[in-house]
Amino acid sequence: MRAAAAPSTRRALTLAIGLYLLWVLATYLLEGRIHTLLRPEAMGARLSYALIANVLIGIGGSALVIRLLSRDGTVSAEQAGFRGFAHAAIAVAIGVVVGFAFYALQGAPTWNPVVLINAYSQVLVGSIAEVLVCWAVIGSVSQALLEDRGRWVSVIIAAVIASIFFGVYHFAHSPPFDTVPMVVFLTVVGLVTSLFFFVSRDVYGTIAFHNFLGILGVIRALDASG
């Protein structure tokens, strides 16, 4: 059994880490290296970053990896957070309510619905990629490979791993996200998302919740730019 399991483990790790590194590299080349998010006028660069790094690699790559690992039996679709429409609808509703509460607790610089929808939309594509790569892939693969240590131990370690990968990913971004204090802070934010993901075990609800954690910075940036 161990000899047969080793190739499956190596394949899962190769796919998960390979996807993550490709996503980070694309983010650095298309965003962090040229400070794309600090240049609102660079519409072409912003579009390339969103489409290639987040949509093609982050979202599309994650879907492919999850499908391959599901075929291998390493990670099921349910473990990766895809558990059907009814479960997703409930998780999204909870994610929106809890996420909105977090937004309010962070100081809520505005309650203007137009501004909130604008900020939420700007962050959404990136949030989808982050949740899929760091939690649906890295988190679920980590837990699956650590299951022999017990359910709760594997979940806790997987939650920490996913959060660290999420934080470190931001070194590939524009300032101030590429600083050590910010990466540490975002790793802590990642632990909150990990809690929601592993409790709800739903990708869609986690995206709805996680996106609220990112809109505060966008709204403040919009406010600063007028």
C-alpha cells in the first residue's frame, strides 16, 4: 500500500505546488514586477494580470488540478469544497453575513452601496483565485495527505499551511503587500479564511466571505485617489 501510495502523493504535491508556483510567478511578472495595481491608468496591464494570473492560471488551473486529483482519488470534489447547490447557497448566505460583519468591525469607511459593489467587484476575481489555489487545492491536498495523523490534526495543519501559502503569495504583489509585516498580517487573515473554509467546506461561501476581507483596502485606495 505504501509503495502504491507514494506516486499518488508525489503527483498530488507536484500538481498543487506546481500550480501555486506558476500562479505566483505570473502574479509577479504581470503585477508585482511592474506595480500594475499602483497604476490605475494601465488598463491593459491590469486586464492581462486579471485574465492570465487569476482567471487562466488561478481559476482554470485549480479546476484542472482538482479534476485530476479527484480522478486519482486523492482529493474528492467534496473535500475541495464543491458540495452541491443547496449547500453552496447556505454557505454563500452565511459568508456574506459574516463577511459583512467583519467589514463593519474593521471600521467600514463607507456604507454607500455603489462604492461597496464597485470594491467588491474589483476584488472578486482575485479572491476566487486565492480561495481556489490556497484552500481548494493546497488546503484540501494538505489535509488529504495528512489524514493518517487524525482528522483534527490534519485539518489544523492544513489550515496553517494554506494560510502561510496565502500570505507568502503576496510577496509577488506591488507595495505595500510585498512587505514582511503585511505578509504576516495577511497570513493571520488567511487563518480566518481557513476557519471558514474547513468549517463550511464550501468554496463558494468561502469566496463570498474572503472577498469582504479584501474590500476595505480597495475602498480606502479609491477614497485616497478621489
